[in-house]
Amino acid sequence: MEKVVIEGTPKTPTINFDMVSGLLEIKGRSIPENSIEFYKPLVEHLERYAQKPQTNTNVNIQLEYFNTSSSKCILDVFKKLEAIHKGGSQIVINWYYEQDDEDMLEAGEDYQAIINVPFKMIEVQE
Amino acid sequence: MMVDIFDFYDKMERNNIMLSFKGDITSELLTSILQIMETKLDNMQEEPKIKRKVYNVLVECLQNLYHHMDEMPQGNGTEPDKKIRSAIFMIGKLDNQYNIITGNYIRSRNVDPLKTRLDEINKLTKEELKDYYKLVLNNGEMSEKGGGGLGMIDIARKTGQKLNYHFQPVDDHYSFFSLNIKIAQ
């Protein structure tokens, strides 16, 4: 499986992971009660990808809401990316936040402080 | 059993209760409540900033209730077990301030640890809450179902208010825990 697409639902985001072009996108809302269950497949795909990553990997995170349960899982995803980056693959995490959404910007900065991968904070006009 | 429904209605009206629920907290119920609240907030034409904040805090409050149910006895559907597994939730808006109130049973032996946690969180400044959040995020353990211990910290951080709580002893084994969260504009 070179391309993984998980369609979004009212509580879970759309996940698009193209291992051929080196693109990972998580967009929408992430507020499931049991986030571990939801993010488990993605973490497993990342472990597979880690064995033979592309030279460059672009990560786009554009979330409207995410609950604290997801925030841990998202950190796990970032940690997998960090390991891949450490292994020599170039990774950039683009963190999108809506204009005036200080909470979302701050959340991105929280991750930036913890994870050793370049982050780009990108403001989106409403 | 006769309920003075007007009295009930009047109380809710005076407190400007927008939505309330009492009963079993399920995933489907939370989805419904969140969808209803989102529509209401849109119709009230609240600023995006406020809408987001209320919605975020609502998600955390409700999911706290949901995760907490796991700590209660599963039961075989007998009356006492059903009662223990049900909770109450209300949201209202008064004087430009949203109030989210939740109530649920808790085992009495869990009261002190929870109280200690809440008091610890209430002592922290804005900056300290940010650091504490990052600390628990990075080092904390996930419960099986995905409760990460971050919910209360997040609520305190987003509202900038103290967590206003109360424990009401019910019997030898159980107390009733209520939380009153304010989101000021």
C-alpha cells in the first residue's frame, strides 16, 4: 500500500499519506473519544515508511479542533517523523492555523518545542 | 411521580440553559450534543474566537464524563448500577459568560486524588499551565481508552479560570462530583 487515504468523519480527520511522493496530510477535526484506536493504523504506516522514506517528506497539519486525547496521538505521529528525520530524511511540518486562532498557533508551538523537526506556522485567512 | 414542569422550566430559563442532558453518556450522544451546540453557536453569531473556545472546552468536559464512566461498575443493568453510570450536563449563557456544568458519580476513594489534582492545577499561572501541559503531554501515560490526563489542564488553560468543583458524599462508596466551568468573553 503506497497510498493511504482515511476519509474524515464528524469527529475524525482526513488522512492522506502518499509514501511515493512523501506527503502526509492530516486535515479536519480530531475529536474521537478513543484516539489511540484511530491513530494506530497511521502510526503503523509510518513505521513501514521509516524503513524506506523519501528524501523529502512534507507534512501538512490543518486541524480545526483536536481534543487532548488526539494531542497525545499526534505527538506519537510527530515522534515517528522525528526518528525518520534523524535518520537523514528531510522533513518539514507545516502547521496551519486560522487567523486569530491563538490556541491553535500555541498548540503548534508546543509541538515545535518538543519535537526536533522544522516547523512552519502558516496562518490561513478565514 | 409528578414533576412541576413549569418550575423546572423556569429555573432553566432564568439560568439561560441552552442544552442539558441527564443519563448514560455514549459516544453517539456526545456527537449529537456537539452537533447541536455547534449549530446553536453559529445561529447566535458568536465570534469565531468564542465559538472555538466554547466548543473546545465542551469537548473536553464531555469526554471527561465519557472516560470517567469506565471507572464505574459495568453492572448487569440493575437499577443501582445504571444510576451510578449516568451523568448530568448543562450549558447556559448568562451575562456574556458561558457556563458548562457537569455532574457524575465517583468512587469515594477517588475523591482525594482528584481533589489534589484539581487544586494543583488551580495553583498554576498561565505560563506554568503551558509548561505543565507540555510536560504531561510528553511524559504522561495514556490510559487504554485514550484519556491522557490532559483534559483538566487544557480546560484551565483555555478558560484562564480556576476549576470550580464540588464533591457531595452520597453513601459509603460513592460521591457526586460536579464541575462548573466558566468561559468569559
